Amino acid sequence: MMLKHIISMRDFSRDDIDIILAKAKEFEPIARGRKSGLLSGKILSTLFYEPSTRTRLSFETAMKRLGGEVIDLGSIESSSVAKGETLADTIRVIGNYADAIVLRHPREGAARMAAEYSKVPIINAGDGAGHHPTQTLLDLYTIMRESSLSGLKIALVGDLKYGRTVHSLAYALSLYHADMTLISPRQLQMPDVIKKDLKKQGAVISETTNLEEVIGDIDVLYITRIQKERFPDPAEYQKVAGSYRITEELLKSARDRLIIMHPLPRVDEIDPAVDRTKYARYFEQSFYGVPVRMALLVMAMEAG
Ligand code: NCD
């Protein structure tokens, strides 16, 4: 597999994904601190037009633990973007400095557009409400390590309309023939185009607004934040804020082997008391971003 850019899960076959997950497993000891110089002499640029904690820092960590260097644009306000530079120009310029670019942008399609102007690999770290493929790969890795990808019964809960993590994840899970239950307020259902696409892949999906009714029947509960910043009208956000909250009480009817995942940041979707239960995996999940992003960086640097 030689993907130059990493833009959408639609560019990956199931075999591609399995290769990346296997590579990530090999990188786990390095992610935990074992020395490596695999990417020494390589430079990664991070270019974030939207806030980020895990994605940016885990890419940085992955690069540095592999012996590479990172240059970061820093805040948009302190760069030439504030003077009106276009994304296309910024990308062309950074391609003269770095061997690959990790880009997060508020506009859907921005990463695909950037790839057209870039001579170095573009890695999409989130384009508006569009895609977040590297998050999906770490989500799949978490499921592989902490549960199982075969015969999987999973619930995707929360903001399925604006949540880019669930858009990418649902598509990838369809390649694994997962049984998916989509749980959201009516206003925040998974967009029809994505559902159609999932069904075309042969995915088994059902939809409900009621989490209690499925909690006893799933292996993975994947909950997401309501994406406040994507609502055109703040009053509409207020109507759905706090729609779902995972509590110890709710978990009384959970399967023993259930795991709870969240791409983070959480706002109030998970009661902090749940962190101490055997079900919680969201902090492990954030660690798994490091070995998975190592695998992606090595692939991108080889392809670039
Ligand atoms: C997510 C994102 O940015 O889409 N965060 C992440 O990358 N882990 C989820 C979110 O912001 O809710």
C-alpha cells in the first residue's frame, strides 16, 4: 500500500487498514519509550486552524519518538494566515520546509483541496464536519486491542450529524461488517448520504434515540461530544445539550465485556465516576493515537 495523502477512510481498503493496525502494534514499544531513529532527518509540519490537544500532541510525540522533528505553525493569529494568505499558498510554502503536513481545518473538503496543491503528503486531522481518518484508525486499533473487531456490536452515540469522528468510523466499521446502532437526538442523526453509503457496503445499521434500550446488547459504546461550534444557531445547541450521559446507574445493565470509548474532549457525556469502572477505555484510546500515528507517519514519509 502506498497512499500518498491520508484524506478519508474511503481511500482505504480493509486490507490497508489491517496492515496499518499490524504496523501500529509493532510500534507500541516505541510509543511507550523505546528508542528509535526510524524517521531521523525527517520533518513534520503541523498546521491546525482549529483547536486540538490529542491529535496535535500525539502526532508530535509519534514523530519525536521516531527520531524526527516537528515544526508547528502555532496560532493562526500569529501567522501570515491572519494577513489573508490562502490555504493553497500556505500549503505550497510549507511543502518547501517539511516532508509531510498534518492539517486540521474548519472547512469540509479542505484537506482534499490542500492535497491538490501539495508536493508532500497531507494528513487530514479533521476537516470541519467531514472526516477524521487518523482518529478512526486509532479507534479501530483500540477496539482490536481492548475488544474485538470481528462480530462487533457497537453503538455510536451523540452528535452523529456534525461529528467527523463518527462519520469516518462508521464507514470503516462497515468494512468489518459490524452491527451498528446509531443513537442520537432526532436533530443530530447521521446524514442520509453516509447511511446510504454504509448500506451499500452491506452494513447492518439501526437507529434509535434511546440508549437505555441497547446498553445491554453491545460490546462497544462509542460516545461523542455535541459539536457546539458547528451549530448555525446557539438556541438549537441548547435544545440538545446534555442529551446523553453515561453513569454507573446506566451501566448496571451493561455486558461484562463492554468497553466505553470517546474521542475526547468530553464535556458532560460521561460522569467522571465512570472513569474508575472496568468499562472505561477513553484514556487508553488517547494513548493508542501514538503508535497508530507512527504507522501513518512512516507510511506517509515513505510515499512522499
Ligand atoms: C475530535 C475532533 O476534533 O473531531 N477530537 C479529537 O480529535 N480527538 C472530537 C471532538 O472535537 O469532539
